[in-house]
Amino acid sequence: MIAPRALGLLALTAALLPLPAAAEDSVRDWLTRMEHAVASISYRGTMVSVRDGQLDTLAVYHRVDERGIRERIVALNGPPREIIRNHDAVQRLVSGNAPMVVDNPFPSRVLPRIAFDVLDRSDALYRVQMAGGERVAGRAARVIEILPRDGFRYGRRIWLDERTAMLLRTVLLDTDGRVLQDLAFVDLELGATIRDEELRPALVNPARVTRYRDAGRADDRTLAAGQTPSWMPETLPEGFELVSVGRPLGGQDDGFEHLLFSDGLSSFSVYIEPVRGRQVTEQLDAVGSMNVYTGRLDDRLITVVGEVPARTVRMIGQHVRRAQQPALRHFR
């Protein structure tokens, strides 16, 4: 068996191999190499996140070995916050004094998933192009722009390390090209040996920890995926597909349902639950780059949350219906 340190060195060595001349300016090759780098290289670094005028500094520990990917993200300013990721299982640990919000805006994944195969199709929903070069964290970087072809999703600008194609910086852009969020490394050690203790959470007092679930507002209940939805939007922006359905496990049916939709880059969640006597007023809110729609359909509270434009969550929320015979209409 190859030792974890040796695996990291092999992955880093492979990533550092020079590019063939024909691939130098190919967006497809750069995105392919980026996906490989993120999935195969261990690293330790410091990032800054700027969103809504607020600056957060994050320590990041990312380890890849024969057991898979583990990651720990620690906020170095503000309330104590940590993200612990083991493969795709994510646990968000937040100080008990922090306010509860719909979908905690603290990032659950320091480097976003960017599905290059979705971007490379002839009918792609995003226009992808090289946009020159800059320096990030003392490293030369190639810049790639990923711009939507409609107004129902956001664009991105990403910076890839010139030598390894590691994602060094990502900027989220609204439909007018304004920056919504800027997440960038300021210090990065590639091929680092990440110790077990660096991946263990420091928030150990259960009485002062709030756990957030990626699946949504289920009052600490476990959700089941892969079920047939009872509710669906009548219309969806082109390219968005239902990727998971969540309900409480154990056979109990209290009317709660969580739907997750994605186009391979952008995503949003729809939550349906009983009103139970609450006063519900249709409203639209923003939490950083996240938009939140709240509305009512008969005796159900409808909440749509996503890192997509406000018009998208509002339109989805206003078109949720019982899925007796789902017949989705995609629109441009």
C-alpha cells in the first residue's frame, strides 16, 4: 500500500508536469486539469472571503489519500465556525451565539464544483472563455470566465494556478457583472502533509454548537433521498434538473419535503412544509449571495433558497404545485 505522503507527492508531481503546447489555451484542458488537481492534491492554506462588504479569513486543511477526501475549514475571525467534510458528508459547526439563518452562508465547500462536461457541450447554458492571466497568492494564474446565456443563473470568474491548474480564486458575478462574492487564497502550500489533528474540530462542547444540515430545515431529522416528489415547480429555467428529494426517514409523514435542483454549476433548494398557524407573507430576502423566497400555497409554507438571481427563486416559488402528473416546462 502506498503511504498517504507518497500519494500526495505523486499527485503533485503529475500536476506539475508541463502542458503540451496545443493545450496551452484550451479551456477544456484547463478545466479537466483543474478537476484532477482539486481531487488529487492535498493542501494547506489561508483564504479570504469578501461578501456583502464583510471580510472573513479562513484556514483550510484538505487531505487526499487512499480513503478519499477530507477537509476542515476554520473561520479565523467573527463567531467560531468550522466546516468538517468527509467525502460528500458535510457537518457545519457554529458557535451557539451565532444567529440561525436559512442555509448558513459560511461556505460548506471552499472550492465550488465546476462540471466541465456541462460547460463543454454545444448547447451549454454558459459561455466559457479564457480571460488572460494574473497573480494570486504569489502564483501566476490563468483566468477563465464562465458567463450565463440567460438571466436565471450567476456567472463566475476563476483563476487557475499556471503550473498545477489548482483553483486559486473564484468570483461570483450577478447578471450585470457585479461581484457578489470573492473567495481567494492568500497563502497556499500544495502537496502538504495534513495531520489527523488538523482535521479534527476544535468546537468540542455540544452545548455551544449548532449543527446545520445541507439537506435543509428538518429540525435535526435525517432525510431520505431518491424518493418521488409530492411537489414540483410547474416551470424551470432551462438546464435545471431535480437531483435529490428529501423527507424524514422512519415512515413518518409530516408534510416536509426538500427538493434540490442543479444545472451542473448553479443550484437551488425548495422546501415545502405545513404552515401550522404561522402568518406567512410573500417576501424576498438576500443573505449574502444567496436569495431566499418565502410564500404560501394553501396550507403549505414554500421556501426557495439558492445562489441564483432573485427572479429565479421568486419564479420557482410562485410555481410550486402538487406533483400529481409532473409535466415540467423549461423556459429561456
